[in-house]
Amino acid sequence: MHIGGLLPSLSPAEQRVGRLVMADPADAARRTITDLATAAHTSEATVIRFCRSVGIQGYPQLRIRLAAEAARRIEPPDARVVGGDIPPGADMAQIIATIAFNDARAVEETAEQLDPVVCEQVVAAISGADRVDVYGAGASGFVAADLQSKLHRIGRTACYWPDVHTALSSVALLGRGDVAIGISHSGTTRDVVEFLEVARDRGATTVALTNFPRSPVCALVDHVLTTAARETTYRSGVTASRLAQLTVVDCLFVGVAAHHRTRTRRALEVTAEALRGHRVGQPRRRS
């Protein structure tokens, strides 16, 4: 369940319920609705509202989902890092175990909740696009650059502009038949929101990749793709969110490549040959 991504859109009381069930799904699954409401310092009615807010019909269905989550959750080697957080005084072994656990879960949970139908729609849009613009800031900017590089290498016209003014100039030239993809973990990055607003107004197909499906950026776009990464102490969740985003990027890239197998294979062969002479021990290409 992607409860973490929905928390900011919930009421304070519903957020308390959400944090409780996320912290220990097995314990929450064993509780009656009265027990859970008491533990979250709220009412049974709030627990019911929480269920509906996260897309679950009622409390019995929530308990089933939580039990399933607990059954498949693999705890890290050191029980002190359960939940993917770094406790005070953690030694290096604990830190390694925590980060590995958190990063692996981000990738796994992202893949589990990623909508194949939406992915296919985005792949089709990219495959038929005249041009693809990709936007991102900070850590998400590295992911945007990775997607641009992957698409460019297989012959798709794709652009990533880290400078805001250049990006605004580029997005102003988009139109129907083009695709604009905005990457923002929070879904609230002002620049990315502005780029997608302009792209939408220009008639381009718009896509958001975010961890928070009810964030402002999602209200602007045709397609929303979500990750499932959790923040942890010292913001090691930044790496987890980047890995989750890269997982989605790889899915899109392979999907586009599969739509144009012959062209993709030829493009990869040509670009590999162009780079061959820049590897140690390989002869330089002759002109």
C-alpha cells in the first residue's frame, strides 16, 4: 500500500492512523478498530475515513492488506533497524543494513504499485512524440538527465535543461505531438510545476513522476506515475527515492525500446561503436 505518499493529503487524525499502520503492519493487523483508534488517539469513525481516503473499502479490508504486507516484509539483519530508520548511536553495520533495506524496499514497493496501464500509455506517447522534454530539480534532476540520455541514445529526440530560463524557453516551443515529463519526489517543486503548466497550455502530453499522488503537480498532467519511497533519518530516503524514480525510468525506457526494436538495436550498435575507442585497451575509431 502506498500510504506514505498519501499522508500529506490526509487530516492530522488520519495521518496518526497512517503512521501507526506503516510503522508496524503486523501489530496493526491484529488490532480491533477500537484498539487502533485508541492507539492513534482518535475515533473509530476517523479510522473508517482513513480507510476510504487511501482507497480501501473498510477496516476488515485494511486488516487483510496489513497482514499481507507484514507477511511479505523482510526485516533487515539487525532488528534495531526495523522500519528502515537509523537509530541514535547506530554503528556502520546497522547503517549499511538500514540503507540497503530502505533502498531495496523502495524499488520493490514502487514496482508493486506501478500501474502497467498508465506506463503503457506514457510509453505510447513517448514512442509517437516528435520531441520529449524532461524536467527535474536537485536529485530528481539527475533522474531527468538519465531519462533524456537513455531516450537520446536510441534515437528519440529528448531534451533536459537544468537551467530554469532555458527550460522555460524550451517548453514554450512545445506543442501537440510533444511530451513533457516532470520528475518531482514531493510533487511540489515550483519550477517543475511551472514547466508542466506551460506544456499543458501548449497542448503537449504531460506526465508527472512523483511519490505523492495527490500533490499539486498531479493536478496538471495527463498521466501520473508514482514511486513508493520513505524518508529516513539523515535523509537517506533521498537515495531511495532516486532509485525508485530510476526504476520507473528504466521501465519507460525498455517499453519505448521494445516499441522500436529494429531501430533501437541499430541505434545501440552505432552508439556503442562510437564510444568503443574511448575505452582503455580498445583501438580508436578511424575516420
